[in-house]
Amino acid sequence: MKPIAKLIAVGALTTTALVSTSFAVAAQGDGQRDCEMRGKGGHHGMGYHHGKRGHHGGEVRKMLRGLDLTAEQKTQIKALIEAAHTNKPARDTADFEAKMAAHQALMNNPNFDEAAARQMIDERQAAHADRALARMKLQHDIIQLLTDEQKAKLEARHDKRMARFQAHHGE
């Protein structure tokens, strides 16, 4: 694959991720709330943001600025996000602990079991691919709610980011 094609592919994936996150935050409100976890173990303390695990939204807010979403669009986006969250499987602590124990057992074994390691890696990559696919579908659905003018603004921002990236990386 040519370097410029790789660059375009990376840019497209980055834009998709940023757009979906932006829409998620916009659907939840203006995002200007103060985080009660600030100052406890870092900006959001222990990986939690507003009582939920993970940090999402900063990029989403940036992407949505200036797109002038209507109240109806915000409502539709919020519904899409909620539907995506209800379809997401719950975190399974027992499964996580079992995977961590298997990993630790592999590390503690005097003989490295390459087949077991590859299986662990394949399982992680499959789960990651499933999550990425779900995010991309959500992003696609959200982008379909935008007007042509909003899509053009989003594309212009993407082009500007790509130009900065190319200038920085010399391509």
C-alpha cells in the first residue's frame, strides 16, 4: 500500500472515531460539567469519568462544535448511542479475571507456550475488532443524520487535519 493511501486510511479511521465520540458527547449535553473526580488520581481519577468507566467525549465535542446540530438531531443521536449501549454485552469480571489468570500462568510457566499465547492474542484481537465494528456502525448511523452542509463542514475539518498531519510528517 502506498504511503499516501495509508495516510488517507488512517485519517479516515481517525475522523470516524472522532465524529462518533463528538456526537456521543453532544447528545449527552454541552459537556461543560465539572468532573467530580478531578484531582483524585489524575484528571479523572482511576479511569472514571462522571461515575462511568473510561474517558470519552473530548474529541467528540471538538468535532461537533460549529455543526449546529438541531434539537431533533441531538435526540436522534442520543437514541442511537443508547441503543448501541443496550446492545453492548455487560462487563464480565469473572471472565476478565480468568483471562488475567491464564496470562499470568503463561508468564509463570518455565516453558513459553506460543500456541496458547497466539490464542490469547487472537481472542483479544477478535474482541477488539467486534468493538471497532460496532463503533464504526454507530458512527455511520450518526453521520447519516447530518445535513449536507454539516457533512461538508466535517469534511473540511478532516481535510485541514490531514494537511497538518502531512506537514508534520513530511508527506
